[in-house]
Amino acid sequence: MRMTVAAVDLFCGAGGLTRGLLNSGINVTHGVDFDPACTYAFEHNNSGAKFVNKSVTDLTGNELNNWFGGQEIKLLAGCAPCQPFSKYSSTRKSNDDDKWKLLNEFRRLISETKPELVTMENVPQLRTHEIYLKFVSFLKVSGYHVDFKVVSCAQYGLPQMRKRLVLLASMLGPIEIIPPTHSSGNFTSVRDAIKHLPRLSAGEQDPDDPLHYSASLSQINLQRIIRSSPGGTWRDWPEHLRAPCHSKKSGSTYASVYGRMEWDKPSPTITTQSYGYGNGRFGHPEQNRALSLREAAILQSFPDDYSFYEPGTDMSTRALCTMIGNAVPVRLGEVVGESIKLHLRDPNKAASPSNYQLDL
């Protein structure tokens, strides 16, 4: 008998995880996020899923159970922003309850709803932290079979060298993340992903796609990118183009800053700052400009036509790039969904050991 699944996506943002789950055949009924700017992107691109502008701290298990709609299998996803690992948060004086509030709220909602399936995605650094190990222990004591590992997204077809901690848990039986689909010989490259897009100059916007826009460059940054080779560093520049920070000892550790991507490799991790040429290796491999917002979204595996804001309205470049950089890549959402679908075909089947290697 076919089991029906309903999912709720906490911390849904622009809908990357939701889109991936939908693509894999899992119905997502609701997405929850405290940022109202995500409303249009989530609902417009994910037909049938409703956006709820609310903090998870204000959610109750009864609300969630109503959203699940009486389906046989409930999936609760909680890809919470992990603020304790940001540079800003690491210098703040706050107690553990404050720092880990979102993860603890996710745990509370699991206790209140008792979903058959749970998934979360987060930064790799969380894997060895006491609060995470306690969370895993809580799941096991609650009757869940748990699988988690740090995955390299390029090994699943994402054109990006992004590493994330992915957890799957099931009350139905052993579960595991599907094996990688790609290796270094057949990674999806930057060329594969964005070569087809129209050419742009710095500061130019594609008239047919407002998201295909590249930030303006100062004269000195224009000269810097002209002198930059794909995969090169600021050390390739003449002395007069080097920034003052490059002469400091700390500057030597940031070789990728002001760098160009390489056509035939996956991109570096797309961040919330990837629109800025000086914020990392975010220079276009060939054109003298930084990545466009559309290119950043495609490298996050969003479809070419994914719309992030309502036509006729304005949204800042910073806000858009934050939405894109914080998203769970759509392809990673598909991997989670495919893993769950495979599990549900035979929930009692023991998961096979995962033998693949990941360089961390």
C-alpha cells in the first residue's frame, strides 16, 4: 500500500528545500519563516505550499498537526540558521539557551507532533557540538532511527563545493542518505550551470531577467578583475593594485578574496555576500564582473525562472543575496526527498553501510 506523506518546512526561507522535496514527489503543505520578504518566492514557486510568517517560538504542535492534514506519514524539516557559529555570534555574551534557541524549539515541536520522519540541514561544525549530540540522543531515545553525515554537495550534482551536515530520522525503520551520484571526474561545473546566460558588464542588468544583474565595480576593482585569472589570487596583481589588508599577515590567509571562479570546476560555497567581487572568489570566470544574482541562484540549483520577488516591486541586492545564500540548495532538497522515498518503499529494510569517503 502506498503511504502518503505531508511535510512542513520550518525556517523555509525562499523555498529551496521545499522545491527539492516537491521535485522528489513529497507534498509540502506549509513553510514557516519569520522573514516576510520570503513570502512571494516561497508561494509563487511552490504551488500548493502555504507560507506562514511566524517565528517557530510561537508555533504549537497542534498547529503543525492541523497542517499535516491527517496524512499517514508526517515529515518535519528544520533547517535552522546556526547563529552560534557566525563570527558575530561567537563574540557575543549570551547564555546557551539564547544561542541554541532555534534548535531547542525544533526539538520541542518534534516532541509535540511526533512526526514519523525528521530532517535537518546545517553547518558541518555542528556535528561534534554537545548540543547537536544531545539532539541526536533525544531522537534515538524518542524511538527514531538516525543517520547523519557531512555531505559534499558537488557529489550529488550541485555545481558548488558546498559541505553541509544532513540528518535523517525515521520512526518506521533504518534510514540513510542515498549514496553520492557524482565524483571528481564528472562534477557539474560552473560552465555547465551558467554558461548559457547572456553576457553582462559590471553594473548591467539583463532587460529580460531583472535577477541577472551584476553589481557595479569601482575603477580599481575593475582593474583588479581584468588582471585576475580563473583560480588565481591577488598575488598575481601588480603591487599598486593590492589592498592594504594584503600586506598584513592576516591578509595572506584570504587568497580567494577578489578571485575569479573557474569554468570547469564547481563554484566555491555561495554565501549571502556572493554579489560582491571583494567578498570571496565571486568573480565571473571570463567576464570582468562579479556574479549576477541569477548566477548565484542557479549555482544554488534554483531553476532559471525561479522568481524571488514580485514583479513591479523592489528588493535590495543585499536582501536578495541573503535569501539566495541562506537557502538549502534545491538539489540537496531533492537528495533528502529521494532518500525518504527510497526508505518508504521498504521501511523495515536495514540501511546498508555508507562507504564513500569525504575529504573534510
